[in-house]
Amino acid sequence: MMAETRDRIIVATNELFRRQGYNGTSLSQISEAANATIGSIYHFFPGGKEALGVAVIETTGEMFRELFESIANEAPGPAEAYVAFFAGAGTVLAESGYIDPCPIGTIAREVANVSEPLRVAASNAFASWISAATRHLTNAGIPTEQAEQLAHVFVATVEGTFVLSRTQRSTAPLESAGRCVSRLVTLAIDETQRTPTP
Amino acid sequence: MMAETRDRIIVATNELFRRQGYNGTSLSQISEAANATIGSIYHFFPGGKEALGVAVIETTGEMFRELFESIANEAPGPAEAYVAFFAGAGTVLAESGYIDPCPIGTIAREVANVSEPLRVAASNAFASWISAATRHLTNAGIPTEQAEQLAHVFVATVEGTFVLSRTQRSTAPLESAGRCVSRLVTLAIDETQRTPTP
């Protein structure tokens, strides 16, 4: 029951941050949306909105990493995983009426120069996605350094296409990104296979 | 003198939005930073903060489009333009202590579901960058549809690497992005040259 209230607060906050950003969301809106008193919010998050922001970033970070890994596992090949990931994001975005699929990028930009705990939480979330994609790409035979670069570009492109797609109310940027990232992955694999092992 | 005050208000607002986002910035902070009274802000922007946000998006949108075109003109080749653009962004970011180089992406995510005038202004700014890059790529011989896709990915990657680089306090994501976008452009040009014209 306690865990239930805590989860309800995180879920409600997550959605409010996705709709209207971190600074645009007040504790009283969170209280109303989560059907929890302000006192109860402070009980679970003594650090108030900032601590709640860290919790939202951590749970979302974990959720997206698991989503990526599960899509990657089910895809017929390494390059196809990226097409599938962006296609899935497009479906979620369109179905939700173009609410931000991810609260992390918005919070990160709002607070990167203002709140060190939130910046660090966002940085850790992105780093966990980059590690997951790097692992996926090295498993496909791509050398580590190149895999890391591609993983950075993948994560940056996810965050960037969320901005473009929401602003333009179109899933086209996500589809283009899926094709382009997938293309870069295919090329990197082809090159690796052409390079003779020493 | 009038134009000077208006410009001063826009410049100060731009920097506040880049540091702390749209919702995190109050009219009284803008008034102080711009050394202009609240009355003077309403004189130039009768619509208040939202109208000022639209003006900041429009001027920044124009500025980045011109910056891209000037970098593209000076680059030794089409693919090199993208490496140079991301390298320049990295320099600006590091020199400014990782303040956001662009207020548009943050505002876009904060307000895309809340303020239609701000969403439309951001959408127009992104569309003008996409058009500029599409022109640049079609001039390099890439077919229009493919050029448009690459241009979308370029703009998304710019916005996405700003998030990553700021959050991680590192210019590495920008450098990886420069190399990857440049690579995609080179490949598209190579393909075009291999395809016999009908």
C-alpha cells in the first residue's frame, strides 16, 4: 500500500513532466494528479520536487533501457533493432497525442545548469542507454570505440527526434532517424566483416 | 533607442531561457537582466512572456539558419560542413560553461502540449533549418526525398546532442554526431554518383 502510493506519485509526476516540463509542474498539481497529499509526497520524497525529479529520471531511465534491450532481443538483426525502436516510439507518440515519450530530455535541458542532482541523474540515465546500445553493437561485432560513437548518436537522435516529432506533430523524423541509424549500424558491421582479423 | 531596448530584452530573455528554460524564467528576472521595466517589456511585447518566447524562437531560428548556411559555404565540401557545424557547436558549448546553445529545443519540449503559438514558432524554426540543409544536400546532388530525410536527422541530431553534451558536460557526443552525419552525407553522394542518370 505504501509502495503503491509512492509508485502512484512517480507515475503521475512522470506524466505531468512529459506534458509541461519540470518547472511548469507544481507539487499541488502532482498531489492532485496522484491523489496523494502534499504531506504524503514529502513522506516518500523528503527532498521535495527535486528528489521526485531524480526518482522519475531513474525509473524512466531504467524503463527505456529495458525497452531497448527487449526490442533488440526480438529484432531479426542488429540493424533492424534501431528501425523497430524508432517505429515503436512513433506509435507511442502518435497514440498519446504527441505528449513527450520521455521526461528526461526536457528536465535535463531545463535544469542542467541549475540542479546538480537532476543533471547527474539524467547523465546516468543517458549513460545506461549508451552502455546498453554499445553492448548491443559490440555483440554484433563492431569495435568498441566505433560502437560507443554510434551509441551516442543513437541516444542523441532519440532525444532530438522526440523534440522534432512533437513540435511538428509528425512521426516522419522518427522514421528517418530509424533508417539512418540502422544504415550506420549496417555499414559498421559490413566494414568489420571486410577488415581481416589480425 | 527603441529598437535597442527591444533587442536588449530579446537577448537577455534568450540567455535566461538557455540557462533555466521557459517556465523557470519570470518576467521580473527578464526585467532585471535586460535592465528594462516590466512596463517596457509589455510595450514591446503586449502578449507578455509568450510573445517574447515567440520572438526569441524566431530570432534564434534565423540566427542558426544563417550560421549553418555560412558554415556550409565556407566548408571545403558538403560532408565537411556537418563536421564543422558540430565542432563549432562544441566550442560554443564548452566556452559558455555548457549553457544550452539553443533555447528552442527546451521551450519546444516544455510547451509543445501547452502553448500553440510557441509550438508553431518552434516548428517553423526547425522547418527553416531542415529546408536550409535540404537545399544544401540537393545542391550536392542528393535526390530531394533522401536529402529531406538526412536534413531531418541532422536537425534532430543537433538538438539531441545539445541535450547529451550538456548533461554529460562533454563535447564528445557532438563530435561523434558530426562524424556520423558527415558519413551519411558522403554515402548519399557516392550512391548518387554511382546511379546512372536516366
